[in-house]
Amino acid sequence: MLPEAKQKALLYATSIGYIYVFEYPVGKFLGKIYDEHYPVGVCSDADGNVFVTDYGYAQIVEYAHGGTDPIRTLSDPQSDPRSCSIDPTTGNLAVANNDPGGVAIFPDASGSPESYSPNLYYPNACAYDADGNLFVDGESSKSGGFALSELPRGGSTFSNIAVDQNIGGPGGLQWDGTYLALEDGDVPDAIYQVAVSGSTGRVVNTVTLGGPIDEPVGSQFWIGSGKVIMPYEIKKEEFSPRRIGVWKYPGGGAPLKTRKPFRADHLWDVTVSVAPK
């Protein structure tokens, strides 16, 4: 168990070789978990358990809240697991895989997954809404572009969602409690709140994030308690300096605080784990 972690809300951030853990929202550094298998995606469930996708090892590793040793390891037969999300209605774990471009859903976050095709090239991010509908974004073709797809609760087939605003490239996805929060991978300082109805997504608001954001990174930011927490970089170059920022949500504006983890070569994704009651 990480020191001082048992009863606290914790922020987890993935990086090359490590998973960093902070007091929520980006407070005291509590420790890091070594992971040599290229941890990228990270998500958490209602019990505070944290799931990390090992992109370089085709597996998903589960940790208890504040724990440093895996309590479960799931094999992803599709390989290259990128991001993950927990269905709040069932506890199922969805994992978006870059290559060969599929989605794996583990019933009750255990056992062997069921495989689905989201009709995307290189799926990037995935997010469940409060009703158990699963959204996945990715590239629309081998040459790039943006596409969004939905697997309705209880369904077996993904359907494309046409967003009424041009999106340059796939970025992060989260459900904010009312809307699908969608990040344009080509726009560094905006998160779009999207109302989805049938096969159409309508942008109802743009959350503008202030600060020296040169490019958003990863595929999973986190939204909750009136805040959005997101990794970003300040220079568009290989191994550029990266930060974790906290902003008001949906107010946006100047960052409430920022944090640079300890010599992290890359930052990827973040989640918040709430201590189990």
C-alpha cells in the first residue's frame, strides 16, 4: 500500500515505465509503481480499483485503491490496448485497441473478453455514459481524420456518430454526467460537450482551457467535482516537457494548478480513484 493512500482520493498518471500516484487533484506525490510493459491507458471503477493497459504487452493490470501489487492481470487477445473505461451499470471493462483496430469488453472486468469492431482505423479512446452506452473515437481512414462510433447498451454492433463540427483528429473521451466530453487531437485548448441523439452528435458547448498548452496528450482525461484533469505538453517535439493540468469544468479558463511529475519522459492518461467506503 502506498503511504497515506488508504482513505484518500488518488490521481493516477501513466508514463513510460511508471504509474505515478498523487493526492487528488494533483497534490502531494505519494509514490510510483514500476511497470516495464509500457503502461498507457488507465481507468477506475466505483470501488476504487484501477485498471492499467500495458500497450507493449497485450494485457490489462488491475490494482486495488492505493495498492502497488497487481490483484489481477487480464490478457487482451487483440493486442495494443490503448484506453479503457468501466461500464457503471454492469462493471464491464471496455478496452480500445489500436491494432488490429478492435474493442475488447471483459464482463465484470474479469475472464476473457468479447471482441467488437467499432468500424474505425486505429481506435483511440473509449468512454461509457451513465446508461452503459459505449463510445469510441479513432481515425476515419488509414490516412487520418476523425470518426466516432457507439455501441448501445445490450447491443452487438457499433454505429457511426456524425458530429456537427469538424474534428481534426481523435483525442480523449469522457462522460461528464450530461454530455460526451470530446477532445480534438489537433486543437490543444478545447473540450467539446456533445449531445448524442441517434446517429448525430451536436456540440452544445466548448470548454476552453487556458495556459501554455501546445498539444493535448494521451486519450483519457478525467472529469469530476467541477474539474477536468488532463495531461498536456508544452512543446511539439519528441520527449517534450509534459504537465498535468487542472481546470474548472465546464468553466475552463486559467488552470487551477499544474504539476510536472518527476522526470517523466512521457505522460499519457489520468484517472481518479476514490477510496472504497
